[in-house]
Amino acid sequence: MTIPSEVIERVAIWDAAAIKYMAIGFGLLALSILSSASVTVFTEQLSKVSIKVLSFVAAASTALLASFNPIDLGYRFRDAWRELDSALLQYKANPEKFTADNVIQAVANGEGIIGGATRPSIKGAESTPGSSKKANEPK
């Protein structure tokens, strides 16, 4: 059995997504730090409008980082890429021992890594991803 072309495409997609989300995350982090530090350090030199704009930029970039966590998402895409890339290399090196089914399982594992974000827990509810247990249901 040969490796489906979708699997090969997924390696490139996951690699690009890892780079994109990490760049966005670290860019927002730098923007947040620099804008808040500028307001703090250059208070006397900045106009009131500049202080308001920089304060807004600091707050907005911090909120985006906290809400969407692009750095963590980038790392999860990178970990999934590693899982799949390793499986493909093992398949190419020894196809008798490491089959296409193993590669397809690596895709599933990678999808689990990407989708494995933790969710805020509600007291009394299970906090595992995909849990359908409601907060008021007995355990």
C-alpha cells in the first residue's frame, strides 16, 4: 500500500501552520512587550494620543495572545508535524516493518496533538477535550 497524497500534503500544511502561528504569536508578544514598555518608560516624551494608542495596542495584543494562544497552537502543529515526518521517514527506510497503516495512524496521532487544546474546566465537569458530561450531572 502506498502513502496517500493527502498525507504528503498534510506534512507541508502542518509545517507551514507551525511557522505561521509561531510567527503570529511571537510577533504579538513582541508588540505587547514593546508597546507597554514604551508607555512606561517614555511617559514624559509621548503625547497623550500616543500613550492612548500604545496602551490600546498593548492591551489588544495581550488579549489576542491570551484568547487564542497562537504560540501553543504553533507548537502543537510542530509536534504533529514531527510525529508524521518521523513516520514517513521510517516508512521510507523500512517499508516491510513500518507500513502505510503506521503512517496513517501517525496522521491520526498528529490530529489528536493539534486538537488537544485544554479547555477551561467548569466545577464538577470533566475537563477532557470532547467530554460531553455536563456540570450538573453526577460523576
